[in-house]
Amino acid sequence: MSTSVGKHLEERIMLGLMIVSTVLVVGSLLLILATVVVKGAPALNLAMLTQVPRGGYYLGKEGGILNAIAGSLALAGGATVLSFLLGLGVALYLQLFVRQGSRFAHLVRLSLDVLWGVPSIVYGAFGFTLLLMLKMRASLLGGIIALALLELPVMVRGMEEVMEMVPFGLKEASYALGATRLETALRVFVRQAAPGIVTVMLLAFGRGIGDAASVLFTAGYTDRMPNSLLRPVASLPLAVFFQLGTPLPEVQQRAYAAALVLVVIVLGISLLTRLLVRRLSRYVVR
Amino acid sequence: MIDSVIQVRGLNVTYGDGSAVRDVSVDIPARQITAIIGPSGCGKTTLLRSMSRLLDLVEGVRVEGQVLFHGQNIYDPRVDVTEIRKRLGLLAQQPFPLPMSIYDNVAYGPRVHGLRERKALEALVEKELRAAGLWEEVKERLRAPASALSIGQQQRLCLARGLAVEPEVLLCDEATSALDPISARCIEDRLLALKMEYSIVLVTHVLRQARRLADYVIFMYMGELVEHGPAGQVFADPREERTRAYLAGEFY
């Protein structure tokens, strides 16, 4: 009797702790969002979304952050495509072509896990060194490469997790029909894992578009719209950073507005991903 | 002497931790149904999968001995594995439709092997779906996802998909055990109809199914081939005591 009471008490306490954790997590997220909305929304207007900075913008005069919006989309979009192409190759190689449990596969996974934890400023510094060696300057291309490196660990490890879920029977079914490993990889594996792969791409994109440190040296900053792979581009995280660093309250408010735009972009892409995942799930075998 | 399609010679299969099949030699008759029976873990499935090199997919497996298909050892390193697998089809225990439409499932194999022409593909898909007894049920919705079919229909789709690459042998690994009785019966009827053109090897747990279908029987016990012979003789008058005990239901 008494042990039963004890067990129930234990369950209640644990349940209480879980609820507290959940509230803390969701609560802090809502607080961040609320801060950004409350401080940023008043400064948000059409001009901000449709114009590039004019002279004196950073002193509170006219203009907008279209340069940073376009720059960020180009940087994160390009990096996501690049890291997807590279990452898909690595993930398929590890999953279908390398003997499971091999030393090599283990080493690749370990290095990716380490890279996942490397601070993004290190990617920035590495990218910067690389640019100097290639006698290039900060540019859209440089930023895309640095961000792609930042996104790669998420991309590969994420896709691998998703591919692990592909049932063995499905692989066997394809092989049993006389398909090669490559045909099985591209026509069966990728299709079965497609919804998960798209979700992983979203995660990687989110990591890329929100990062400031890795694009600081590699992509630079400019008041112009992105117009060439070899010229500097602006980005939203840096727009937030620079504007927040000024002493003028109205410019600081614009930093929050830029942050709000960033959040809305990520939210929009998430919703789009949801829709895409639902479409892609149509053919998935359970 | 009956015409044989596969000759297994001194086959030994070992997994990392122990041997699964020991020194098996047997001939699989052409255009008949051969049933491999025996209790769980006796090596039936391993023997079946060794016949189309599907064991290669298992980590840490070692195969010794020969499996001759039309006189050629399929474990010869010079052999093209995809060609072997194409000519020896598999119907697995669990139906695994590919993540695509019903039509694309059947067309998958032929496409992989280079058939591109639409008219020919359409005709082939219809022919094989008919052969698997599924055509009438799906002809209106060929573009629908295969995963939306019932499990019995999925297994018949897998049969059609396997037939579409025009194999000579069908390897069935307890192909009806996951199905409801009506679907299972449907698959059995198909196999009986197909044995005119194909050599069929099936692994089964269900003795009654072996009695219904088999022309030839292989009895395995603890990784060894105990007895093989024409179904009538093995069922009516087994030579070995272990076969007699198994058939009498003394162990499973």
C-alpha cells in the first residue's frame, strides 16, 4: 500500500518537473518573440522592406533594409543548396556504400559532430583565410561557402538519421529487382526519405540565415542590393548587429524590426516546408 | 532425372556468430514448386536468400560452396550481381511497395533495366498486374500511391513488380504469412498458375500450405538439409525420423 502511494507521488513530482521544463522552454521562446515584436513592430514600415539604405540611414534618416533581406535570402539559399548537394552525396555514401560500422564511417561521423559544435566565428575566420589565399575579397560567394560549411554537419547528420529510418525490406526489394546501389539510392532511398530530407534542409537553412559571425568577414556588408557572386552582400543578422550598436534609439528600434523580419522569414519558410513535406509524404511507405 | 534450374553444391553460410547453413547440396527442379520446410531458425530463409545473392546485403556473412544457376556459379566474382538478382525474383514476407505510384512500382524494374518506351511499359504493367491478379482492382487508380493499397493487394503488387523484370525463378520467403487468409489464398492460386512458366522456391512455416502447393520438398533442421524429394513421397513416407517427427507436429 505504502509503496503504491510512493510511486504515485514520484510520478506526480516527475510530471510536475516535466511541465515546468516545457513551460520554461516555450515561455522563453515567446518572450524573445514578444520582445522583438514589441520593440520592432513600431519601426516596421513599407519603406523598410522595399528600399535600400539612403545616406544617413544609420543616423535615423530614410531608407530600408531590402539589401539585407535579399542578401540573407541569397546567402542562406545558396548555402543550403550547396550544402544539400554535398551533404546528400556524403549521406548516401555513408548509408549505402560504406560497410556499416567501418572505421572510416565512424571517423566521418565524429568529425561532423565536432564540426557541428565549432563556433560559427571559426567558420568565418577560416573562410576569411581561404578568401585571402584565393586573393578574393568578401563576397556573396565567400559567404555562401562559409555558411555551407556551417550547415553541412546539420545536413549530413540529419539526412543520415532520416535515412536510417528507411526499412531494410525496401532496400532489399529494390536490389532484388536487379537495381544497382546508385539506382536504389536515388530512386528509392531519396524518395522514401524525401519528407525528412526537406525538414533537414529547413533546419540547415535556419542555422544559416540566422548566423552573423560566419558572414562577417566572408560576405562583408554593403548598402547595395546583391548583384554579383563576387561582390559583398548585406545580411539581416549583421543589419541587426550594426544598428543595435548605434547610440540612437530610433536606429536601435530598426534593429528589432530587422530581427522581426528575420523571424518572419524563418516562420514563412517553415510553413512552406510543412506544406512540401505533406505533399512528399504521399508516396512514403510506412 | 528431372530438369533442374538451380544446383546447390556444398553450401555453407556463416554469420558473425555462428553457422546458419551447413554443407547443403540439393537440386531445385525447373517449373515446379519447391517448398523448403522446417522449424524456426533452421536456415530455410538463409538457403533461399543465398540463391540470389541477397545474403550479400547482410553484414558479416560468409558464403562457401557453390550455387549453380544454369551451370554458372552465382558466387563467381566475375558474375554481374544485378543480372543474377534480375533473373531470380524475390517475394518477401512483408510486402514492401516502393515509395511511388502503383504504376511506377511495376515499371521500376523494367526501367532500371533500360526499358523507356511508354507504350511497351504500359502494356507490360498491365500484363503483370493481370498475372498477379490485381489489375481489376487498381486499373482505375494506377497513379495512386502504392502505400494506399491493403496489405494483401500490396503483396500482389510486389508479385507483379517481381514478374515485370521477367525472372526465371521466383523465391518466396513466407510470402503469405503476413496476409489475411483470403489474400494468402489469392497469392497461392497465383503461384500455382505461375509454375507453368516459372520455377518457384518457397519457404513456408505452414505445413498445410506446403502440402497444397509443393511438388518437391526440402526439409531443413538446425542448418542441415535432412531430406528432400518429391512432395508425395516426403509427406507420405519420409525416410528420416526427424522429418517424420516434424510432419507429425512434434516440434515447430
